[in-house]
Amino acid sequence: MGEKKQIGELGRKLPVDKLIAGDKLFDEVRGNTGGQLFMAGEVISENDIKTMKNFGVENAWVYFSDDMKTRLEPSESSPTFQTIFDDIEKDIDSLRGAVSPQSKLEPPAVSTSKTTFEAPTPATPFQQQSQKKTKQFVRSAKMKIDKVVAGMALAEEVRSISGAIIIAADTILSQDQIDRLVELGITSVFIETCDIPKELDPLRKKTVIVVDDSLFFRHMFAKMLYRMGMLVCGELKSGEEAINSALIYKPDLLVVDIHLPGIDGRDVIKKLRPRLPNTKFLAVSSHKDRDTIIESLKSGAHDFIAKPIQWDTLKPRLLKLFPADQAASSQR
Amino acid sequence: MKAEYINPFLKSVTSIIEQTTNEKPVMGKVFLRDGYPYTTDEVAIFVGITGFLSGQLVISLPMACACSIAALMLMEEKVYELDEYAQSAIAEMGNMITANATIGLSEIGCICNITPPSVITGSKMEISSPQKIRTVVIPLTLGDSKIEVNISLIETAELATGSNR
């Protein structure tokens, strides 16, 4: 695969058998607007395609890097290339919008005609603000665990992302980890490609289990923690699941909602804290009254954060739980 | 309905919406609804309140606004429809607003619990209350969207005796 390449933001989903791999295509993306083919070997190799097919993967996300875009600037020899690229870009925007987070779990049909995409409605100032503030998070997807491919030596980055499909680098999940997760009944993981700030190095690859009965918070925590370089190996919705999984997986961090159906978060922490001495417990709750906070800390939580949880709040608290001088130590 | 029951909601609504959207909503003049039924916008978030007080909080907002809020909460570039994740996000906003308000209520001795939030979508949805519990409305403007927070509360003891004022 050669040196590590920067994956740009532009991408689209294509049938795997339409991907073109090979050294000869390293320097350009050969594409057409119908979505039939394009991709260079620097993003995906022939071997990767074979592996994906072996896993029953039918579609893959492919991305243009920024330097590719530069190379696609119109030249005298190819006066229409920029037009093609613009068309692809429009399709990508529409396609990205058509794929909701939920639908990412199952691969939507890939249209071969750009005319089927609905033109996006003009964004209001509020929506524009929303788009601007969240743009950095777009390259992410939740994936079914049995579709995560490990051991592909894809270096530091997840190469392609899609719903039911795909690919994670062995630096993110090992086959052993996947097997353990499957044994635990965990059916999906969250994978994101992003640039992790240097200051978050102490959090890098720390394993986390998130326990919350709210789908939204599980989803958001997974996103935030991945963006901090952590590995969310489980998103669970009950205290019972949390206890069973944590005892087997022994995560570095257990994020647990205090108010859970059945065994509540405080009892989860009380039961697990003595048995998982190396695990940090972070209690969260929408209820930020004094009693809830005190009871959470009394139950053994290392820290408490009130919802809604924001990046700027979470980051320093996690760095406090995992200080830089302990970054090298691990319980496994 | 006593004003002191509404104050925690006033505080909670603006603070939670600002935290979740990073935009401070502009609050309009709070008013008392004429009666029932009243009509909500395309999306309504329901959270029930039990305990010393009984009733519910209904947040009514346009679909586009709900999608924009969900996009911000989910850190997505754009949300085009209220799918499972988006519904969960805005439901959580309703949950946080109500949970936060109940803390304020507990500080004045009104211990309340809340029910899990529900999200209902549709057009011209009519809300009725057989008990005719009075509804206070907090109108908000977020960007160019209008949001209404309807708070219908009555003291549980009062409800048991059949009085609703």
C-alpha cells in the first residue's frame, strides 16, 4: 500500500467490483459521473478488494484526497475534467445527505444516475451554522462488527467507510478484539477517520464501554470518544449488559448513565469498581442535582458529568482520568 | 398554576437549548393558552411529569428546526429526516429540559419525576386534556424558527379533588 495517504472529505459509495486498483492509477482518479468506477490504488488495493469480497462486502466508500482534487484542475489536455469533478462533487453531497446515520447500517442502493438525487433545499442561517460546526465530524459511520475487517495492515487510517460494510485498520481493531466483541453479543462498532489532536495522545486507543438507555447519548458518546482517539468497544443500554460485558472486556473506561432501567448506574459502579481496579468510571446523568452527584461519587465513580455533554467539558475530564504520565500503562 | 412552577422551566428551556445548539433562543412573552384543543407544529416532544405535580411538557417545533437541532446534537452535517437517531436526539433535548426543570421544582419543595420522552410527528396535531389542565406557553425563536414550549401542570392533590385551577 505504500506510504500513508491523506484521505480527503469527498467520497462516494461504489460497488466493490467497480473499484479499480493498481499501481498504474496511482496518480489520478479515473472516473465518470455515473458512479460506475473510479479510484486509485493508493486508496484501495487489489488485495483489499479481494478481502472485501471474501467478507461479502458489496459496496465501499471511496474518498478523494485534497491533492487529488488539485491534480484534477482543468488542463489543456482535459478541458472537461473539472466539470466532471464538479458533477461528482454535487452527487456526493446529495448522496451524503441521503444517507442517514441509521441507514448507514444497511447499504443503500447506489444510484447510477445523478438525476435521481433531490436538489438540497437552501439552508437557513441556523442550518448553515449547523453544517459549519459539524463539518469536521462527517467522516464516520457505525458498522456491524462482523463486517469489520481486521489485519489488513491499513496503517493508521480507516480507509473506507460505509454502512453494513467494511474496513477497519488492524491498529483500530484486532481480529482478537472483534472475536471477543462478537462473543459479547456486540453487533456494531463506531469507526471514524479523523485527525486526533496531539494533546489527546493519553487517550489514544483506550477502550471504553458506554452504557446509556438513550440511543442518542450512546451514539454521541461513541462519536466524541472516537474523535478523541479512544476505542468504543461497546454501546450498551442496560446495567445488566454493562456488568457482564465489563467483567469480560475490562475496559479502560466505563461511561455509565446513572438512571438506567433495571440495575441503575450507581449499582453498576458499586458492583464493578472492586472487581475492575484499573477501570475508570465516569458517571453521567441529565439530573445534575447535588444528591445525584454525591451518590454517584459515593458509589465509586471517579468523576461525574452532567448532560448535555460537550466536547470542551469532556476532554479535560478525560485527560484528568488518563494523565499523560500514565499513558503508557495499560491493564492488558 | 403558580408562577413558581413555571420559573424552573423558563430557566431550563433557554439553558438546555443553548447548550445543545450553541445558539441562545430568543424568548417571547409567556402566555396562558385559551383552552383546548390546541394545535402543535409538525414535531411535538412529549414528556410527562408526575409526583407533587402532574401534567406534561410539549415542545412544538417545525420539522426543519427539529432536523437542524438534531444535526447539531448528532454532530452531523445535515439531517434530512427524523430517523431513529434524530428522534432520539430531540427526545433527549426534551428530557434534559424537563429533568433540569424538576431540579428547580425540587428546590421549592415540589418533588417530581418525569416519564420517558416521546416524539410525535404529523401535521395539525391537536392536543386535548380531559382534565382541562391549564397550559402556559413559552414562545421561543431559534434562528428563523418558532418553537413553543407548552407546560400543563397541576398539583396532584388538586387533580384528585377534581379542581384544575
